[in-house]
Amino acid sequence: MDSPKRRIVVTSALPYANGDIHIGHLVEYIQTDIWVRYQKLRGNECIYVCADDTHGTPIMIRARKEGISPEALIERAHAEHVRDFSEFQIGFDNYYTTNSEENKILSERIFAAMQKSGAVTKRSSTQLYCEHCKMFLPDRFVKGKCPKCGAEGQYGDSCDKCGATYGAEELGEPRCTTCGAKPVLGESEHLYFELEPWHDYLKAWLKEHTQDEVSNKLLEWFGEPLRAWCISRDAPYFGFEIPGHKDKFFYVWVDAPIGYIASLWNWCKRNNKNLEDYWPGAGGENAASGETKTELYHFIGKDIIRFHCLFWPGMLHAAGIQGPDKVFVHGFLTVDGEKMSKSKGTFVNARTYLDNLPPEALRYYYAAKIGGTTDDMDLNLADFVQRVNSDLVGKITNIASRGAQMLQKKLGGMLGALDEGGRELIAKCREASERIASLYEERRFNQAVVEICRLADLANEFFDKREPWKTVKSDLEATRATLTAALNAFRIIAIYMKPILPRYAEKAAKLFCESDWTWSSILEARENVQLGEYEYLASRIDSKQVEAMIAAALVKPGESGEVSHESRASKNKNREEAPAAAAQEETPALKAEIAFPDFDKLDLRIGKVESCEIVPKSSKLLKFVLDAGSLGKRTIFSGIRQAYPDPAELIGKEVVFVANLAPRKMSVGISEGMILFAGTPGVSGGAISPLGAAAGGTPVT
């Protein structure tokens, strides 16, 4: 079942120590964590390292404003980042800091190798100097008019409006962002890393080591000689001073990616491992054992591709160190289709989210949206609530909730043996193994979630078809066989879900009295053993929780409302799930008043009408066949024939239907749901319209 054991080192981009972790950052860390946990579940040795990015002028200035040392500032940030990542279940093997002795040694070693290769040169450059602050201004500490399009308020390295890149000295009407003074031009000698000698190497590297959309974008620069990259900064600067160059410091983007190796080295020292075995070429004089090839992977956002896909592989190649096998690039996060905004309360810090909502909900939703491309990902808040409640709680967790509680209350909690139907269900769940595995490997988590939900549908259909709430009154062992099958199906689903929801899977394993699972655990079945105590696995979300989160994140008076995705480049640097009813044993004669939670049980989906026809010998019924996406085809009978004499006009429309309504046996066939219609009371004919189809096929949800 499992593939041969691999040795893999994985990194995420280093969060800057000058800010909090927010839900935009978490797209990357959750994506990386899911992929790493999948690799470990398959039995591969996978080491996930990261660190706080701690150097640069912003750190120095903020510390000065707070009246503390830069070291105190980054220590505080580190503790906060570790806390937030831990609560979101991000399982780093080592989370370190770039302000470390390991990073200093490695930065100096790699710089010396770059010098030896002839790739480091010196030249005098014109820079903006603030006479008030008494310092040369880094790119992000000066704003002015873009020299290409004239847009105002642009930073000194690139334009947010037209995408142009330039030097800060090219800005029109420049101003120091710290004090507002107009800077003057000054001369300073700096060190440069020459990229052009590696032109052919980098061009070939790009085509092989990242997504096509990334390489195609960067290859546009290769039609002319590659520009040298300035790798030094003037004092004052919080960072590592460059050996042999007084008052010159490594630019933060030099030592930041080296921080990946430094964090790995720190892990190696703590675990009595040889760095050379885990990052070939980085171990200095320590020879590698050569027993296992190491695969290196970076996960990053699309705003920092030039650093990771040009400068970084160039540095490593010049220093004789193995470069990454792949750089996996993802897009930005939008909220309700727009940039995260403080004025709208959608720029949400990790802590604000955790104060209001369960981390499992965001992990599940992100997994359901991440497709392994560079496309931006939208957090639609209404869809977030609906999908978590409907799929994670109402569909997947519902199997365990109904099955375990009935088994414990009615049958002493003892699992039985799988019968023929149960074995067929389990076989179908196991058959999905390699399909789901390949989707995890390819980072197409959204499709993996679709496959997992499909299996949950099968288990729920099996449960409902057998009606154990009825058979428990007459045939206890048949009921036990049904519950055993449903719970074993849930167990397999929970194993597939473990990379996405690790703590959820731990609780599920505890339910089956197991300590841990590997991918191969799906080959086992739990039969004729005692089930553990059931504890609620997932929390339902109330829209009021989301509203409270947005209210907490709203910008305070006087603050700036709109924000873009802040990156390393742009900075220079509860309600518990309610126990499902075991059965509805009797139908009341009269319909009782319902509360909103009852309405919330409805699973409303969008379906496309593939066919619609008149039912023979019926004056009211139309027969619909819907394409319900991951749910497959649904046949639904609806009594609206009087409104649509020509039912063909409904073909191709998108309609809203109740997907979790129990199938109803009718004289003309089985109806598998209910399409929602709207009309004027007391008016017949063409006044009735299916929701979602009335306005040219636009769904109403």
C-alpha cells in the first residue's frame, strides 16, 4: 500500500517578526502542514522546518519606538507566532529564528563561497538619504510617484498599480516614510551578486523546478542580461555584519532563506543527525552518508517568487549547495471576493479568529478550496459556515455521531462482524485510497475533500437504507452489523482526513481504542471489539460567531482601512456539534413549530437540470434529472406541471434543492430530494419558478 520510504525536507516562507500571523498567512502554513502530514502518514521521513524572519530596518525602528531592544521584540514575536501556529495545529519539526548562530555561520560560509565563485562584485550606487533620520533609506522606507505610470504613494521598489520595478531613486516626489522629510541623493558602495553568469543555469532550473505559470512569468526577464542584485545594506541595520566590510550588513533577503538551512541544522543537532544528509552541500566538511536521497521543497506565495526562484537558487548554485526540487507557489487570500480589509473587518489575525471560531473549521475549509495552483483563494464567509456545518459536521461526523451513540446506548458499545453489505461498503472506501493519495501528493486537496465527502455520502446512504433505528427493535445483531459497517467506513474516512484534521483524527482513533494510524491502517477492520466513549469531534458554526469575529477585527477610528497582502517583499523587508438523534420513531400528526437550528439541518445544494419531462398519467408531476456535482445524478419528482406546459425550458437551469431529504418512494419512482420553488400564493400557471432558475440561471443561495 505505502510507497518506498522517502526523505523529504519541507519549508514554508518565514513570517516576519514585525507582525502578527493572519488568516492570509495561514493559507500557506495550513497547505504545507497538510502535505507534510500526508507524507508522514505514508511512512516517509518528512522534516518541516521554518523560522521567524527577524532582520531588517523595520525591526530596528519598531524596537526603537517601543523602547526595547530588537532582540526583545523578536523574542516576543516568536512566542506569539509559536502559540498561534500551535493552536492551528501546524506541526513544525523545528520553528527557529534567523537571528541565530547557525544562520550567522551559514550566511558567512555561503557568502565566502559566492565570493570565491567570482559572483560578488562592488560598485557605488546612488541612494536616497534622509538627513533627518541620518540613514540611507531602504526601498520600503520611501514613497513617491511611480516613474512608469505616475501612481502616487508607491514604495521604492515596485508599483502596486502597474507592477513596474525600479530603484527608489527613480521615484517622483519621494518622501521618507518614517519622518516625512524629502530625502536627498547620496553615494554608497555596495556588494552585488551577479546573476548573469548563471543565466543559462537559472533558465533551465526554472523550467524544471516550479509551476509553468511561475516559470513563464520569470522567463520574461531572460530576453536580456539579468540584473545584479544588491546584497548589502548600510548601518544602522539589524542583521549580520558582512565579514571584511565594516558597517555593511547582509540584506535581509540574503540571510532569510539561509534560515531554512539554519533551522534544519538546529533540528539536526538536537536529533543527532548530520546536516549534510538532509541538505547536501550545506554541511561544510561533513560528508553525506549517501544512503538516502533528500528531496527539498519550498511552499511560498506568488509575491516572493523572484527571491525564491532566481536569487536563492543562484546563491545555492554558486555555493555548491543543493537547490530545492520544487518551489510550490500559491495565490493570495480574498474574503468574500475582495482584498482583506481592516475597514470591513476581513483582515483577521489568527488570534482574533481563534477567539471566536474553532481552528478545525478553517483547516477544513482551506483544504476544500486549495487546488495546488497559483490562483487566489476566496474565503466566502457564508459558504464557510454552510460547508463546515453541512459537510464536516452534518455529513462526515454525523456517521460517527449516529453510529457510536446508538451502539453505546442500545448494544453495549460492542462492535460486531461485517456482513456482506458492510464488506462491500468498506471495499469501496478502500478502493479510493490511491486516488486520494495522488490528490494529496499533487496538493489538490480540494479534490481529495470531494472524494472523502463522496465516501461519507456512501456511508450515510448505507446507514439510512438499513434504518437501524427500526431494526434495533426487532433484530439486534443485524443492527450491530449495520453500525459496525458504518463506523468502520467512518474510521477509513477519518484516516484519509488525518492530514487535514490531525486532532480530529486523534479523537476518532481514541473512539476505536487505537493510539495512532498510518495510511495502511485502512486495510484493518475493527470487528468484535469494544468501542470507546464517544466525544464530540467537530464544532458547528453559528453565523453569529463569524459576525463576532468580523466585529473584533474592524479597524479602529483613525487607522487605515484597506490593506494588501503584506509579505516579506512588501515589508522589506462554540457551539459543540449536537448529538444526532438516533431515530425518528414516529411522525407527529401535526407539524410542530420549528426553531432555526431545525432549519439549519437542511443541506441545500445547486444542481443543473439535465432533463425534465412530463410524467405519463399525471396531471401534476414533472420528472427532473439533476447533475449534482460530487453527489452524482439525482432524480426528483416535482408537482409543478401546471406552471411549465413545456418542461424543456427548464433544461440547463441551475436550481437549489434539498440534498439530504430522505428518498421518497412514489408510484412513479423514487424521488431523491426536493427542488425549491417560489411563486405567488393562490396564483397558478407561470407564476412558479425554481429558485436559482428564475433569473437566467443565477442560483439563489
